Amino acid sequence: MTTLSGRRIILGVTGGIAAYKAVEICRRLVDAGAHVTPVLTAGALKMVGEATFSALASEPARTSLFNDPSSPIPHTVMGQNADLVLVAPATARVISDIRTGRSADLLTATILATRAPLMICPAMHTEMWEQVSVQENLEVLRGRGVHVVDPESGRLAGGDFGFGRLAEPASIVAAVESLLAPNDLGGQNDLAGRRVLVTAGGTREPIDAVRFVGNRSSGRQGHALARNAAQRGAEVVLITTNAAGAPGGVRIVDVSTAEEMHRACTAEAPEADVVVMAAAVADFRPHRAVDRKLKKDEGILSVEFEPTADILAFLGAAKPDGQVLVGFAAETDNVESNAAAKLDRKNLDIIVANDVSKPGVGFEHETNEVVVLRADGVRQHLPLCSKGEVARVVLDAAVETLNRLDNSQEQA
Ligand code: CTP
């Protein structure tokens, strides 16, 4: 069986130059077993041919609400039958229409007429991508659970170079597979009915109105954990300092400082079955932040630091029965013994230790190498691999611990 067999995907193509890459996406989805219905906007038709998609997809390409002799209401029929609506490329125009709920053509009408998940793959020039309006639209859509496959850096139309190029077709198809495939493969729904809280990103501690003390954390590991938990059926809340790149289908709480993260965790953690503290929380913050911009001519700046609260230790001390608490330990020396001491000190069930002095590990990387230590003594080493793979293994350990705690509560 192929990964997407039997899945019905509406492939929306809009009028960006990257529309030619949607041909490759269409072919790959069909090869993976999906039933693909292409819907081309008027803009897309200026870039690519309807016949190309009709030849490669599972059924003829559609281009209008009104020229289908077999159905007077194609958008509702397609919308009701879809497992996913994928828009690639997604122009700034269609992103704005989706945000406002505007029905401007067959594609946007279908998006309004479906309950299926929506995945959009923006592609546009860097200047357009950076517009506050575009970023604000994307933030709102992410908050509503829309899956956004971020663009990449590279060659753009007109010989320009920069951020905004459509993600590679293989990456887009992989994102579709990871969204649709797990249940299809008869697999993991092992967090269904569970609540999972994940924290992600580095906190920013203000010095004055414009400056802060921060760290190198990108939030990728936490976002991968939230994505994996959602794929396994959990209701997920993600407390993050960096909502860009956060997965769809999770509730996002935006925070910036350690204190804000502490408040959000205190509010959310009591209800959670699993708490994963993947954020890089500052251990110190400027004692007194100045609420205006400090000027150069004010002389030598000396900043006094005070410790922040250790959120994980608080959560460990207040841990309800049956909750699984997972911490991270970024170390450079005596990695395992330091991590084991933290596991004990903070009353954790699991700690994920990484040696951040190694190449490709931890902050600012797509990859990670970790040792997962459990309070019951089980130890698992994961060689350098993707942060998605680390997320899967960590949540496997969390599920096992959760089930063990459930069993021992039942026996008690
Ligand atoms: N952590 C936290 N609150 C803090 C600092 C850290 O909740 N103020 C959490 C992190 O999210 C991580 C774990 O504690 O899950 C370990 O963080 P780390 O910085 O490695 O360790 P520390 O406890 O700060 O100890 P040390 O600085 O001695 O290594």
C-alpha cells in the first residue's frame, strides 16, 4: 500500500510563477496513491496549462464554479469529499482571501465549503513575504489550525534571489504524508483524548524598550514535538516564543519572557496529561528593564541580572498524579550525569539530554542527537537525526510512561 492510497486531495494552484512546480507535486501525490483533483485559478491558468494537470491528475482540472456540466455546485461536492485541500503555490492574494473568508473563485469557494484540513504553501517575492499584512494573515491562519509549509530561500522570478521561494515539491508531499498518513497506516492514535502541553523557543528578557537578552533557540524541536503530538491525536497547546513555523492544528499561546512563559505554564499545566518543556528559558533577566530606549551618550551600560523562576522545577513540585513531565537538558560537559541529576532534582519522568557542543546538535540546527533518560532507569541513545524523529521517540517514551501510570493508578 502506498502512503496516501485512497486519500482525496484537492490541489489548489494559484497564479505565482511557482505554479509550474505544482505539476511535480501533483505527479508525486498521484504516485503516492492519492486521488488528486486540481483546481486552477485564473491566475494559475496564465502560468500553466489546464491540460498538463488533467493529464497527470486523477480527474480533469477544474477552473470555474460555472462551467461544470456534471454539477451545478462543484465546490460543495468537492469540499465535502476531500481529506485535504492543499494550496501550492499560495499567493498573497489567496492567503488574504482565505483569512477573510472571501469566496472569489472555485478554489476559495471550495475552501469555504470543506471541513477537511487546509495546507497552504506560500510562494512570493521577499518584499511581499515580509509585508506585515501577509505575515499577519498567516499568523491568523496558523492560529485557526491551517497548516503552513513555509517557503525557502533561493532563486525567485525575474532573476532575484531571496526568501519566498516555494518549498521543494518533495518537502510539500512529505508534509502531506505526515499529516494524512499515520492513521492511514493503521498506526498511532495513541494520544487521542489526551492533552499535551509543549513549550518552545528561547525567551527574551528586556534590557530597555528595544533591546533584550536572548539565546539561540529556534523553537524547531518544540514545534516538532507539538506536531507529532497532534498527529497522534492529542489536543495540543503550544506555548512558544516563535509562532512562525509552528504546526497547524494546535492551540498557540504567544509569549516572550520567562515570566510570561511561567504564567502561561501555570495556567495550562494542571489540565495536561503530558508536559514537555522544550523551551530554552533564560536563567537570568536584567534586574530592572528600562521602559525607554537607552541612549549611547548615557555612558557605560552595566546591567545587573537576577535569576528567573525555574518553571520546570515548579511544574515538577506541583505535578498532579498521572501527569508525565518531560524536561530537556542542553549540556556541554558530563552530559548524562548532569541530565540525570536534573531529572531527579526537578521531579521529572523523562529528560532529553543533548550535547550542544557537538556539530549539528541542538540550537539553530534541523537535526539533533539525544539521550532519553527515564526515571525508571531506561536509557535510549538516538544518533544524529531529524528533530521530527527525536519528537517521535520522546513521545513514544511519554506514552509508555503515561500508560504505566494509568495502570498503577487503576491497581491502587
Ligand atoms: N527550564 C525552566 N525554567 C528555567 C530554566 C530552564 O523551565 N528558568 C527548563 C528548560 O525548559 C529545560 C530544563 O529546565 O527543560 C533544563 O534547562 P537547562 O537550561 O538545561 O538547565 P538548568 O535547569 O537551567 O540548569 P543549568 O543552568 O545548571 O544547566
